[in-house]
Amino acid sequence: MTNVTLDNITPTVVAALSSDIPDRQKVIMTSLITHLHNFCRDVDLQHGEFLQACDFFARAGATCDDKRQEFILLSDILGIEVLVDMLTNKVTGTESESTVLGPFYRENPPVLPKGASTVQKSFDGQETVLVEGCIKDTDGRALAGVTLDIWEDAPNGLYEQQDPEQPDFNLRGRFETDAEGYYAFRAVRPAPYPIPDNETAGELLRYMGHHPYRPGHIHFMLFKEGYRTLVSQIYDSSSDYLDNDSVFAVKDSLIGEFKKAPEGADTDLVLSFDFTLKQQS
Ligand code: BEZ
Ligand code: FE
């Protein structure tokens, strides 16, 4: 019989891991148990606080449905999604940097021709933008036939699935690069917005004394067979919150300049941004 003590509880639990479980599970569970035990010791966690945490996680779970994944939001607020993304998609050469997917991606957006507009509803004071650029591989060869899914919030700071007043798939589209690797679409300047903070995500932000805002950005997902899928965002260089994004997802290389469009153009602004895809190994 083991006499459980403050000194032996951690090795006792680690030793209970079966030798039959796969190596990866053993690595994950050994580290998880050790870090969680050390956290409890470090902060001298008291039972009332433990019960509060259990209640918090129960309420976070109850918030989840097919439209809201509260645990992704909680991990974003703690910088975990961006950390896991950087571990998964390590940059080894000239390929573009990835960043978080976030909770607002929808599969199968409308397939649109090069240059088409994703704007289905206009907002007072909106600024329209032509977004265009070239997609290359890491050897500098233009890539034809790259599929780009793009999505962004409206000038009111809401994605279409958060806002019953917006048409289905507003500000979303699927585009493809042409024979020279060029893509283009028309959209609106993205507004900074607060991440959903009405449930446990908001509680965590307030516990940390942090605000919920993200800088204005356009989301991209780029796929082409034989290349690593790139999930990324372009950030508006003139937006607020570039220096204190609530989910820590801004990278210098992903900041783009929304410039005034030339005289006679059919949009207010132009944003030129190139991407580089990494060949799959
Ligand atoms: C987003 O950019 O859509 C997002 C990312 C993380 C949390 C919430 C929203
Ligand atoms: Fe977003």
C-alpha cells in the first residue's frame, strides 16, 4: 500500500500509467500530471478554488454547441492556440507564417470568380478594398490553381453567423489563383472587434484584467495539393490593437497596408499581399 504524501503523490500517479498505452499517450500524460501537480503546489491551490475551477469548466462545456467552441476561445485568451499553431507549422524557410484559425470559419463558402466581391450588404461608412496578390512556392515559382477561402467581419464588428441582419455567407468566398499565380477579390476594410466575451471567455478575460479586442484582419485558408495548407490572416497596419491583440495572433510578416485606390478605381482602397506556400515533405 502506498502512503500518499505531498512528496510522493506525483510519481505515484505517473507510475499508475499502464506500460501498455502508446508511447505518445505516456509522454503526454506524464507531462500533464507533472505540470498540473506543480501548478497546484506553486499556487498552493485551496479546495474552494478547485471547486470554482470545476464549476467554471462545467459552465464552459455547457456553452459549447455547433456555433460556439468555448474551449478554443479560452485557449486563445491564454495564447495556447497560437502556440500550438507555431509548434505545428514551424517556419523553416521563406514560407508565409500561419496564425490562428479562430472560431468563425465556415466550410464551403460561395465559389467566386477572380476579382468578384464578397460584399452582400453595405454598411454606412464602410470602405471597400481590392485585395490582390501572387502566391508562389518557396522556390519563387508562381502557383496556379491555389484555392483561397477568405472570411472577415463586417464594419459593425460581427461575422455573418453572429448577426441575423447579414445575408448567409456575407463577406466570405472561395477564389482560385490564375495561371500566373494571381488572386484578387473585393471586400471591405475589416473592423477591430471583441471576441465573444459574454460567457466563461469573458469571465477569464476579466479575471486576467485583459480586454477582448482583436485588430482588424482578413482570414485566409490556402490549399493546393502537394503544399502545406496555410491558415493565416492579414492585419490592417493602421488598426488599433495590433500591439495588444486579445488572442496574441499578430505577426509582423502578416501586416498589410490598405492604400488609397488610384483615381477611377471601383474600390476606396487597395491591399496587395503575396503568400508563399511550403511544399509538403
Ligand atoms: C478570429 O480571428 O476570428 C478569432 C480568433 C480567436 C478567437 C476569436 C476570434
Ligand atoms: Fe477574425
